[in-house]
Amino acid sequence: MKWPLFFKKNTAQKPAPKPPRVSGMIRVTGVVTGLPSWVKFLLEGIFSLLLLIALFFVCKSLFLFYFKTNPQFRLVRMYDNVKVTTGKTVSPEVVYEAFGLAEGTNLFHVSIDDQRKRLMDTPSIRDVMISRQLPDKMSITIIEREPIARVKPIGWVVDEEGVVFIRYVGTGNLPLIQLSDEFAHVKPGDRLGGIDMAAVRLVSNAMRPGCKLRMLELDAKHQDYLRLTFSDYRQAKFAWKGMLEPSEANNALMQEQFDELGKAMDTAIGRPRKMWNATQQGRISAMPMGGEG
């Protein structure tokens, strides 16, 4: 009977015990080796976003480099290829200089948005329209404000939107608005309001072809009516319903009241009368000269 010198050992390895799960993560020797799925998704999203942003700036840089260095986008015969349309006071040369345009200028070196903003800051300019036709053509249109009344004896005018600006040429025959105390210190670029803007709307309405009354002056120093002086030096205290609240309906009431005043002043009885009261909607009456009613 033989006894084995050694007992045969069982060499089969037992499966390693599974490490315990702690709050959805696997912990091995005290180190977290896993992340929740929502964290992984968030990190992947952030990485993808950063990658897209970097790709965008790279493509933009390549795009600008191509257009800014390509000779086909340079101006040749600038006065032929750049069309500039202006009004009465802004010359095309001023526009060329403002945009930095010259022979050989690359159109993609011109900061259109910045230059348009600078021009729009000029009180006398109402709008600037710019279009660029590749490869080497450009169109610039300057729309200037048109004065309808003066707000100071020399140079200071206002347009139909109530914006004050400076215009010296061709304004001597415009009616003068005596501003209220609220706008006594008005400056170019300011926009009128209240009773002063009511005066502007009345001037604009009186420019209608069928309107016979022509005003020399509108005094807006009163809060509830305008004192009008006409071309024949007759005067009227004038107001309408909703005069401080601009709307189509109130503008229609203004026109109706103004036309009724014109009809009354043009009658045989009305022509000799020098002072009128039209402060009540639908009621027109003559007053003695100098009377305040």
C-alpha cells in the first residue's frame, strides 16, 4: 500500500468575490472607478460643445483670411463700383471717408456694422442702408431727416418724428415752434414730446396740399392749447381732443378741428376777425383782438 508523498492540491481558482456596490458605484480598495450615466452624458455634452465652438472659430478665421487676402475683393474704379446715394447735406465724399473706402480697399476690411452705427448717431441722419455685392461692388444709401419746423431762430429744426437736429440751408420759411419750458434746453438728437410734439404733428398735418392755412409760429408754452400765428398775422388758440395722446383717431380729430377753423376764418364774417378760439372740439368762435377768452 503506497501512500502519496504529497496530497494533490486543488489548483482550480475560486471566482473572486464581487466588490460591493456603494450608491451605484463600484468601490475597489477604496477607489471609485465608475460614474453615474447622467454625469457621463453631461461631460460628453460639454466636450462636444467645446469642440464645436473651437471648430466654429477655426472656420471663421479661415473664412476671413481667405476673403481678406483674396485680390478679387479689392476695390478697383471705386467711384464706379461703390454707389453712394445721399440727401441735401451729406456729400458722397463724406461717406467714402467715413467708411474708409479708397482704391485698393478690400471690402471685407470695411466694418459695415460699426460704420453704420456711427452714422446713425448723427442726429440729421434718419437711416443708413448698405448692401455689398461680391466680389467688388457696394451700395450705400443715406436717408436724411427732412425739417418741417424750426425750434430756434437759426439752424435748429425738427422733423415729423420730433427729432431735433441742425440744418441751415432752406429752413428760413419754416414755421417756428416756441418750445415749452420742458424742452427749453433742447439739443440736437433730442426727441420732443408732450405739447411740443403736438405742435409738430399739427405742422405736419398742415402741410397737406388741400390745407389753406399757413402758420408762421406755434407757441407751445401753454399746457392745454397751442397759440397759432398765421401768415396773415391772425391768431388762434387751438386744441383738439386727445392732443397729447398720438393716435390715428386723435390725428383725425386734429385735422377736422383745423379744417373747421380754416373754413370759419375764410368766411365773409370771419376774414376781418383777428383772434380765434378753437380749444373746444367742434366749436370755433371769433374773439376780440387781444382777448384771451
